[in-house]
Amino acid sequence: MKIAFLINNAYGIGGTIRATANLSGAFADRHEVEVVSVHRVQDEPAISLDPRVRLTSLIDMREDSAAYEGDDPLTGQPCTMFPDTGAAANATRLPYSALQDDRIGTWLRTTDADIVIATRPDLNGYLARDGQPRYLRIGQEHLSLDAHDPVLRGQQNQAIAGLDAFITVSEADAAQYRAELSDVATVVQCIPNAVPTPAVHPSTLDSNVIVAAGRLVSVKRYDRLVDAFSKVADAHPDWTLRIYGRGPEKKMLREQIDKLGLYDRIFLMGPVSPIETEWAKGAIAAVSSDMESFGMTIVEAMHCGVPVIATDCPHG
């Protein structure tokens, strides 16, 4: 059986990419597996895929590549999939246009896969519209229902009716979708994310290091974590905090850390892959989010033997 994943950008670092890498590798034990990245932004993926998994891309966005397509004439024409709320409206680095319509639609109409798994609202929409009944069409949701703009939520809910199955990563999310889609025949099922056994020794828990990891975005509330650390820093002068990741909140966090005088105690480490070696250096893992549909970092940290302290947030 051939299973294909459709993902926006397999070359970055993020929870959806890590989850896709993990699941595609597990499927490769018994099936032919392909990960199709809508965009290619660099030569090699930051998160390695299992060597048995084939990685292909639909649009080359490497500016130094002879195959660069960021100036294709179709980029000047509007995207037709969730144009006011999806990636066409909100993405700055990889905005969707008629070029994405053309490439994604063509691939969905011609793929020889037996199962296609889409991994974000826009792609679930394409799969519902352009996918073919000759293969199983499965949508995934890696965010909570409440995390979406109400208009985008309604658009994706309409698309779900055109899928064979729709998968969430928490039972609470599945229950919300079932309640909103009570008149839809699509199977809505929870399948939590899985993490492979890490290739590192578990933490010795004697490092006096607190570790956090994820995109530096407002919902992760790293400002809250920095503030919490500042309240106990004087009482525990031998402890440090390391925050791994990149994102738009970096400048604000740097200013907050400097204002608190903790530049030598709290470190913005940037993105790191694989992250397991960094979890294993920690004595405590911290998750400070306002919302998580699935706490991938929680599972990763515990898999490396590190205890976790986390906010009680919906749902993960």
C-alpha cells in the first residue's frame, strides 16, 4: 500500500513536521511512503525523515536554485482555497496563490497513492475539493478547533464533509468536531501523536537546567515562563533556563530577559534538530502555553526521562 502525506513545508521545524516525520517512518515498516511538501525552501530538511520515506516537493522556493519558482506568473493570481483566512491571507514567507492551486490540484488528481493524508486546514480543503475517490482521503488537525478564526473554522468544517476521515490529536478536540459536525458522515477520530524511542541516554537530572522548546509565538507564552523564572532566580542562583526555537517573539523575549537582568541565566538557544539531545541535558522541562492541541514537547521530554511542569491548557 502507498501512503502519501501532504504538508506545507517539510523543510522547517515544528510540531506538525515532527509528527509527520515520526508517523511516516513508522508506516515505512510495512508500506511505501511519500511525504509531499508543497514548498521546498532549502536543500535538505531540518528534521530528517526515515531513509525509506520518499520526499518530494511541488514548488521550489530556494532563491539560489535554478529551479526557483517564486516569480512564476501564477503567483500574481489569487488562491481559491480559503483566500481570506488561510495561508493565502496569513502566510508571509510562503503565501498561497494560484500557483499552489495548480500544483496541489494537479498532484491530487494524478497521484498513485492509496491513502492521502493532509496536515493543515488549507490542505484539507484541497484534498476535499481536488482529491479523488480512488484513494482514501484523510484530513489531520494539529491545532484545536478554538485556535482557528471562526471563518476558517467554518470553511474547514465544510471541507471535512468531503473527506473519508478526519483525525485530531486529542479526544477533547475530536468531541468538539463531532458536536459541530453531527450531520456529516465523515469519520472523526482521535489518534494521538507518537514519539519514537530517542537515540540518547535519559537525562541524569542533575544539570540544574530548565528546558523549553517550540516556536517563539504568543500562544506559547514564553514571556510567562521568563517571568516565572525571574521570581525564583535569586533563591536558586545555580539554575538556568534554555528556550529552543525561533519565531516573531524573539526580540520581545530578548528585551524582557535583558530588562530583568537575566541575560546570563536565560538563554534563547535558537532552533535545534534533533531536539532529543537538548531535552536530555535538562533537569526540568517547562511548557507555558495558553493552548495546545497535543503537547508534543511534553511527550518528547518525558521520553528522554525529564519531568515536566506545564500550564493546564486546552487540550494537550
